[in-house]
Amino acid sequence: MSNKTLRELGEEYEKAAEQLKEIIDKKRKKLKGLKDSVCSNEAYELKAQLHKLYAQHRETQEIAEYLKSYYEPSPCPRQIFDY
């Protein structure tokens, strides 16, 4: 196992965010393809999964940006995320 810089780790998070986006796109396409997308159990499950995936995607993107820009000068004091 090699040591990685924060930038490299941020790039890995960026790739993970891209993978999550692909999963989200597939699930959205599947949801749009359902005949009864309002009331079906499958639609409900897909929407619940999408809700979680959106949050994971957003967090992964924020972490990637935070890590990649960690050593860059910032006019504001750095704060960890508020969740």
C-alpha cells in the first residue's frame, strides 16, 4: 500500500462520485421506464434508493473538492462539513 497525497485521495473520491452518478442515471432511467411510477412498490423502492444515492454523491463530491484543495490558500477559515 503506497502513501497518497490528499490530492490523489481527492481524485479517488472524484472517481467514486462519477461511479455513483452512473448508478443514479441507471436507476432514474429505470424509474422513468416503469408504467405505474406513482404507486408501485418498485417505484417507491427506487425513489428511496435514489434519495440515499443523491446524498452519497453530494458528500463524495464535497469530500473530493475538500481534499483536492486542502493546501490551496483560502480567504475563509476551513471548516469541516455540517451534516
